[in-house]
Amino acid sequence: MIKRLIPIALLGVALINNTGCKSGDSFKKTNGIEYKIVKDKPGKNAVTGDIIQFNIIAKADTTELANTWKQGQPGGMRLEEIKKPGDLMAVFPYLSAGDSAVVRISCDTLMKNIPKGQTQLPPWLKAGKFITINLSVISIKSKDEYEKEMKEKQEKMMKEMEEKAATQMPVDDKILQDYFAKNNIKPTKTASGLYYTIQKEGSGEVAKPGQMVTMNYIGKTLEGKQFDANVDASFKPLKGRDPFTFPLGAHQVIKGWDEGVALLKKGSKATFYIPSPLAYGPQAQGPDLPANSILVFNVEVVDIKAGGSNTPPAPGPGQ
């Protein structure tokens, strides 16, 4: 996260030396950086392995290099063992949640660490100047605390998604029933709310979870706008793409696909009518697929083989 926020890598380089550095007595030095604690609240200081969330403003004179407040997203990192002088992480063991500090970094030293032959330097990197970092620690959590919090957030998010799906499903079902009546389509409905028709019955047994299934498909919205395909040569983004192979039941495709393909045999041709809770739900997938889009897939099962392949599947529905 730090490397993304600050254009010049501040980690793992020698950041401070005596050249051009006239720091006041209020600044302390540690592992090649200068820091001053502005706010020191009681609490447990960070230790190696902790997950730290923080806000940061980094400036070189009047040039702002990073500002997480403006970005609307705090920085985050896992505190690793300090191995090299100049590592910005060296200041975190002196800080606890709620603390803030100022860190100063010498541009002279940064310039000395630029690889030879690199002449294109940012305009703010000037001899005798400093990068000033205002750092505010939001939270410090142990690995166990962090994982517990993430699990609770995930469970809460899943519950909210299920509640939204339960509300949206009858809306989508009414839209689909009206569509079927208008177009004289008589599909089969599953318990989950998936509709499907089979145009060609394949042979053998239906696909089973764990098997590798190879498919050809064309995906459209209920309004007929094509958004995905691997067999239609006129669909330029995917022209010439190979058939799509994926492990059935491994949640690598949308729910409607995992369920629908499990109803088909090798050689089958079918159409899936997938309500949005079994597709992408309230998450829009670009301008072609707004939130709560009902999807229609014309599919063909090309092959069904035993599972166990370690080859990652090619991009397909739900990826």
C-alpha cells in the first residue's frame, strides 16, 4: 500500500543521513528515518505481524504525493520484520491506535539510491529538500483479531446479500413470466428460481460437481443485447476464443451456471434464463450489465471429463 501511495519507493532504502539534514531536537531517529510523535495516546504499540490501518499525507514542499483522506480509503499494511535501514515501517513499533507522527525523508538520500542511468526524475525530487509524511494510525490489530473482524464483516455482507436476493427474486420472476408469456416460451423452473429449456438432449449422464465441463455459450440480456460469447465470430472482444472449460460446482461461475450445467448431458444444447440473484445480483458489471440484470445464456455442452485439472479456467461467465 505504501508503495502505491508514494511514487518513489520509500521502503527498503536508506532514507536519512546527515547530508542536507538539519533536524530539530524534537525529531528522533530510528533505522534511518526521522520521526516526531505529535499525538501519543495510551495503548498497545504495533508489533511484527500486526495489521495496521492508517491515513497518510506525503508532501515534497508544496507538491502533494499522497493523501488517503482525499482518496477516501485508508492505507493498510502488515508490519513485517525490519531488515533494512530506511524502512518506513520502522516508525510503527513506536505508535499505537490513535497516535499520529511526522516522518521526514531526505531527497538527497533518495537521489543517491536511484539506479544509475535513470535520468527521468519527478520535478519534486530536489537536492536539499525533504519529503514530509504526516501519519495517523487508525487501528492496530493482531492477525487473529483482523481475521475475526474480516469473517464477521463477510458474514454480515452475505446476510445482507441474501436479504436483497430474497426481495429481488419475486421481482425478477414476474419479469420472466411476462417475458415467457409474450414470447410463447414454456421453460422448466427449478426450486432456486432458474428457468431453462433444452433444445437438444445429449447422451450419457448429466454433469456432476467436480467434473471439468467444456462449454460453448452466448450471453444476452433479457432485452436481447449480447454481452458475452465464445462462439460468435461477430462478437469482436472474444473472436476466436476457445471453448470455456471450468470445474462444475467450484463456484468459479455464477450460481445459475453451476446449477444449470448440472442439468445437462454431453452434447446438450439449452437456454438458461437466470434471475439476477443467481447471476451478479446488485453488482453492476459495466455499462452493458446494470445492477439486477436478468441474463439469458444459449449453451452447448461440448465435453465432460473427470476433475483434477490444475489448469486455471479461461475467463467465462461470472469471472
